Amino acid sequence: MANPPQTSLGYSVTIGPSNPDISSPQPEKSLIPPPPMSSTPPRFPPPKLQQDHMTSPSIKTPNLLSPANGVKTGSPIPHLSTPPGPPVFTSPVRPAAVPFRTSPATPQPVALSSGSSFPTSSPPHFSNGSAELQHQVPHAAEETMPVGESSCVLFSAHKVLKKKKQANVPSLGFGALVSPGKEVSPSLQIIQRDPHRCHNCGAFANIYCKILLGSGQWQCVICRNLNGSEGEYVAPSKEELRNFPELSSPMVDYVQTGNNRSSYVPVSDSRMSAPIILVIDECLDEPHLQHLQSSLHAFVESIPPTARIGIILYGRTVSVYDFSEDSIASSDVLAGDKLPTEDSLKALLYGTGVYLSPMHASKQVAHDIFSSLRPYKLNITEASRDRCLGTAVEVALAIIQGPSAEMSRGVVKRPGGNSRIIVCAGGPNTYGPGSVPHSFSHPNYLHMEKMALKWMELLGRKAHQHNAVIDVLCAGNCPVRVPVLQPLAKASGGVLVLHDDFGEAFGVNLQRASTRAAGSHGFLEIRCSDDILVTQIVGPGEEAHIDTHETFKNDAALSIQMPSVEETQSFAVSMENKRDIESNHVFFQFAIRYSNVYQADISRVVTVRLPTVDSVSAYLSSFQDEVAAVLIAKRTLLRAKIFSEAIDMRTMIDERVKDIALKFGSQVPKSKLYRFPKELSALSELLFHLRRSPLLGNIIGHDDERSVLRNLFLNASFDLSLRMVAPRCLMYREGGTFEELPAYDLAMQSDKAVVLDHGTDVFIWLGAELAADEGRSAAALAACRTLAEELSEFRFPAPRILAFKEGSSQARYFVTRLIPAHKDPPYEQEARFPQLRSLTPEERIKLKSSFLFFDDPSFCEWMRSLKVVPPEPS
């Protein structure tokens, strides 16, 4: 199997590990050496960025920031998790509440053990300051040290093996999921001053540092260098130092804001001053256009009255709509076959037209524009219609950059935060810059596609440079040539989403795309103890080559540039031991820097200390199955760009499970079988789900769908990634309650209703017996629909919500997502699906007879085919 190629079109960052991911003929190669040991820089696409230098601290007392000046305490990106509700579509009446019997499974916080935080058994003494270095973590706080469920850093294990040979088993791996934009607890303290940083390596002062009370000097946990604090940390006792947030909490936010900054925008204006421009395909047939118009009308009603909006249509020409006309839909038209000239743009931007207008002044005009849209009239197939999408996006960028007069006062304002360009596409870009031929049989198609890819990526990067994010929302039956449009969205920090039509799911995503908050100018810096090596990073960014040696002598941090910083994103960071570890702890520090929607500069610093152990059993007991499964899945999907590679990755998962059993399990006496380690029982089932899921399985047939799903998964947050790997199954009970069950086909009981959340799809299945009772089925469907909407309320992209009855043709989409446990013996069924014990013998026989035979193995059958004994259910 070939090594995963470096990607230059998107922002899935890859640093190949020095060991193969699992045993394979051609293992992945390390693309970066240990940071402090080599002068060879990692091989990444060179990003364009400017270093944001930190000045040395001079304020003597801690200055905590209040929620004033547009900074919401505990939330780096205000309103990040409050997307609007769906547009008004026909749906069942929602019950008042949907109680759960079980709560969703979430990874446990990192357990930080008590004792000395300094990575030596006997801490050294220093004479300067005439005081011993004081350990800063209070014993009482050690037990509650984890950031908690809202932590933006999740490790695959809460302990680290000391022995390199044991730790660096590639089939299991070790790493962390980092969510830079994740909303955190309101208790997170915010500091409005410059941070104290190590003069040697650039690490931030933190809760695990040792302090010389007499002189205020502190010792860096990463490189162990002694640093001054300009007297700020001078204190009579270590209890006094707890008044400094960075010395009392493992996660803090440093915030810089104020009118003295040239780019500062007042809070009341900045959040809504960033415009939203809709770029709409006008080559739609009547059924699609009617759905699109309904979604657009609902969109106009949902956005805030202060939001500024622009509307552009594209076909063979680009129509830029003018909001200065109150009674008619008026537009200025530009040619679509080439980029507009500088003179034509000046005539447009400096003319009398108003192309960006606040919603409160132009709502009716927007409704009139959408109502005036007409279906495509010519007798030409959808794929052959001329669409100048590239030219339209260029014009949208010009409008964002140029003077934008507000109708109310006629004043010019510069946008605060990221502007949004939302493309509503029903077909491929086949006309003008960045276009491809209508037909794949064109003799020069491959060359033209290659040129279009490059042009679209450059356009996306241009948008990013001007703080504009481009989301491409596609719908309909016409293939949109995803490989060509994907770079446009990715390079700008946006997403590409496919929809079946322009109806409900499209309308919800249109609203959520326009209102989700995004930080800009983002950088992620990773620093680790010298014993740890970062081998691979997968996520929405690319390595940033920042020269900090003038400020910090030996800064070995790995720095990643992020086009945007959003709650829906995460980075998968894989790590290895460089050598055998002698110390009792290792340290990890993640610094996330970005500008939020209020143009405040945020530096979030998360410092994690993990204990090291010799015992493999202790290490496995600390393992977080769900985090590990997501890390493995992201590494695997990175190497599955096309369907044939996805098939290879299924085989790789088989080999991975066998290797884990061989390295960490035990051999069955008098047998060649190995027992899978009981501590990792959930991991094996999660990997089986991954093998069968739409990401690697046969559920999705079209390459466009597979490509979009893969790119979404590689950048998705932990919660969405986990659901895309393994669905969550909830059974409806009489009275409106739900019981969470394993995602097995044994849940398909004829008198029950089941909700299956698979990330990008939420399925509602009604048993035939329940569906026959009109009253009960209506109540069940309403409750299930409410639950589905609540489960996906904060999700972007919004999933499809599909409902169907047992025995219908659509039910196959539901069945293929469940493990076929009906093939297992009864004792195994009951052990893994205890709900069966509540059924009568007659009900068990009826359930068994309802299943059709097919070749897919059950989980237990799959494990035994690998010569591995299935683990006992956890």
C-alpha cells in the first residue's frame, strides 16, 4: 500500500510517523525528525503567515477580564454553539421533553495523579532567590485537575508507557484530539495581560511549573529552563500564587483587546458587520428551484436584522443584485466567461448601486429577489449547462473588499471577523475561470481539470487572505465535480456539503453556515517533553514555518496554521516515545492563537501532565477507547482517498486487531487463538463499526459522496467523528422515554421505534406492528423526530433525518448501519444485548424469523475469523 501523499489542495496536515501504522509492505515514513534533534524542517506546503510576537510581561498583578469589550467569559467564540433552528417545514408536533434512560458516552477527563509534577524523582535546589522551587499544584486540586467533558484536548490514554518498545506499538498508537474552537466551561478564567513564556523554548508558565518564591523565578516543564517573571511571581507562600489563573488552572485564555488596536471594531458593530453573500446557481429546473426558494425565504427570516447580505446569481453571466430598488428586483450583469476587468469592477463598486445591505432595511427586497427567480428554460441537460461559478465568487470577493455603503447612513464600514460567501450550487463549474468541460470524454479533460483544481485553490487562498470563508452547499441530481470545488472551500476554511435536494436539510445548513462563528488568523502550537515526538497531525490546517529564534533560543514547537477556528473542527495528533522515559511524568502544552468574531486576540493555553508507568496493564486500564478509535479512524481514512484504497484499509483494520491481540492480549491455552485484551473491549467493536461504516464500507457508491464524507471526517470534531465511526442507537419506549442500546440489528423489534444517529444521517425506524397502530405510531414518530432534531441541534453540517417503516425499501439504509448480531448464538446475543432478556420466548422467535440471511459477518464471527477470541462486553 502506498504512502499517503502530501496534500497541497486542502488542509489535512500530515506528518508521517517514523514507524508504520501497522505491519504492511510499505510503512508510512516520518516526515519530521524530533524537533530538538534535527535541523531539517518538516516537509509541508509553505504557508503564508506573519509571526505574532509576544512582548515581555510588565504588569505586576493579575488582571482578569470581565465579559465587557465583547469577550464572553469561558467562551472564546461567542454564540458558537447556538445555531438557529430549522426553517419552517412540515414536521410532527414536538413533545415537551424527551427524557433519556442513559446519557451519551463521553470520554473521561484526563486523570492527573498527585505528587510532584517535576519530571525527576529528586527535584534540584536553586540558590538564587534563597528559596526552594515550590510545586504549584495543590494536592486537593490534583483530583479535580482535568478540564472536564468540555476539554478541548482528549488523550487516547491517561498514562504513558515508559518503555519505548512497548509504547510505540503502531497498531494501537498514542495521541490526542485537539479541538481549538471548542466551547469551554464558563468557569474558565480569562487574563488580560501578556503571558509569561520560557525564554528558551517559548512554553507558557502553567500550573505545573515550580516557582522560586523569593525571586519569582519559574522553571519550564518542557525544557526545565529557569525564567524570570519580573518579580510578578514573588510571593510569601505558594498559596498566594494561586491568585494567578495560569498557576491555578491547566487551561487559561489570554485576551488582548482595546481601542488602541488599529483593527479594533466596537462590540456592538463587529459581530454583525461581516457580510454574508449568497452566490446562487440560476440553472435549476422548476422542482429544485421551488425547494431552493423556500429555503432562501426561510433563511432571510432567520438571520439577525443587523446582518448585512448580498445576493449574486450565476449562469452564463453574473448578476449582482441592487438593494437600492425597493419595488423591483434589479441587478447589474457582468460577463461570466472571464474575470471582470478592473474598470468594470470600479464601475460596479463606485456606482450608485447598494450590493450589501442590513437585513432590517432590505428584508422585503430580498424576498422579492428570491420570488423573481425563474427555472432554466433551455432544453439542455443539467450537466451541460453553462455555470460561471468561479467568476461569481471573484465578484463576491470584490464586493466584500470594496466600499460597501449601508442604506441607513451611507457610511463605509470594514467587516469584523470572517465574511461568509455561501455558494448554492446545482451543478459543476463549466464556464469561465476554473471551469471543466461539460463531458468527461473531452480530449483535454484531465489537463483542464488539473488547471481548474489549481485555480480554485488559489481563489480559496485569496478569500482566506481577505478574511472570507467560502462554503459550497450542493444539491440535486447533477454531479458537481467535487474534486474541483473541494479546494475552493477547503483553502478558505469552509466546507463542501452534498444534499439530496434543496429542501429541509439544505435550508438548515444554509442558516447554520451563515451564523456559525469562526475565529480567524488561527495558529496551533504543540510542545511536548523531550521524550515525546509528534509523528503525524491530521486536521484543518497546514504547518506554519515560524522563525521564533530571535525571541526564544530553542523553540521546537510544531506550529499549524488554521484557515478558520470553529467548534466543529479538531486535530488528530499522533505521538511516540523517542526513547525510554526515566521521569515520572511527561508534559504536553497546546497553545491556540486566533482572533475571535469581536476581533479580540485570544491565546488559549492548555497544559497536560500524564504519569508514566512500567505496567502494560495499568496503561491499558487508562485507555480511552472512543478517543483511540477516532484517532485510528482518522489515520486510516487519510490513506483511503479512493474506493480501492478504502478496501485496502479494511484489510489494515483486520491486521491491526490481530496485532493488538498479539501484543497486548493473551494466548488461549492449547490453542493458536489469542484473547483480545479485556481493557480494550469497546475498541474492537468500534473498529468493526469503522470497517462497515460509510467511511470504508460499501454503503456509499458514488465517489463524490465518499470524497465529501472523507474530507468532513478528517476535520470533524470528536463528537461528530465518533458518531460517523459508530452509530448511536436509542429505542423508543411508551411514555416518550428512550433507552440507549448497542447498535445491533436485535433492536429492530416489530413493536418498537428506533433512532439511529450516524453523524451525517439520523434514521428513524418504525416496526411494522407499531406502524399499524396509527395513534401510537404518530406519537412515536413525533418523539423520535424531536429527539433526532435535539441530537443534531448544534451539528454542522446538519444531518439528513430520514424516517421509514419496517420492510420498506428505504429501511435497507438503516439495516446496513447495524451489526448483524442475530447470527450469533442466543447466549452471546444476551451477553451483548441484555434487552433481549425482557422478551418472551414467543417474541424472541418472532424477532429471529424477521431477519433475512445475508453474508455480512457479525462482530463475533469477524473476530473469530481473525483467530481472535472476542472480548467480553464491557
